[in-house]
Amino acid sequence: MTTASVTVRVDEATKQAAASIAEDFGFDLSSVTRAFYRQIVREQRIPLNLEYPKPNKESLEALKETEELVASGHPGYDSLDDMFKSMDL
């Protein structure tokens, strides 16, 4: 089997962050890249999730609550302290 070399241009911060994640799983970036290429071939597609993450139930409820407060004409708060006081904390 012959091998080919691949060069990937990426900024240093991204490379280091990716390397750190790969290392947490016991891999290096070369191994992860080879696995990604093999997955492309095996699945006959580019296995990337290119959608925005869907908010969880708690986040959806918080968004709904905020929209309801805005729609009701809630005046908001002048400070973080005022917000906490209104929550009786």
C-alpha cells in the first residue's frame, strides 16, 4: 500500500483545541484524519452535521418566557440587583 501526504491549513488555536480533544480520546490528529477519510469512503458521504444545534427543553422554555415578558410590556430591570430582588432570592 502506498501512502499520500495531506496538508491541512488551519490556525494554531484551532489545531491545538482539536489536538487536545483528540488526545482526550487517546488519538492524535493524524489518526483522527485517517479515520475521517475512511468514514467518507465507507459511507459515501461527508459525515458532517451542518445544522444549528437545537435548544434543549429548558432553553426553549426560557426563550418562551422571555418572549412573553417582552410581549406583556415588562419594563425590564435597571440593574442585576433589581432583577435578583424581584426573584425574592
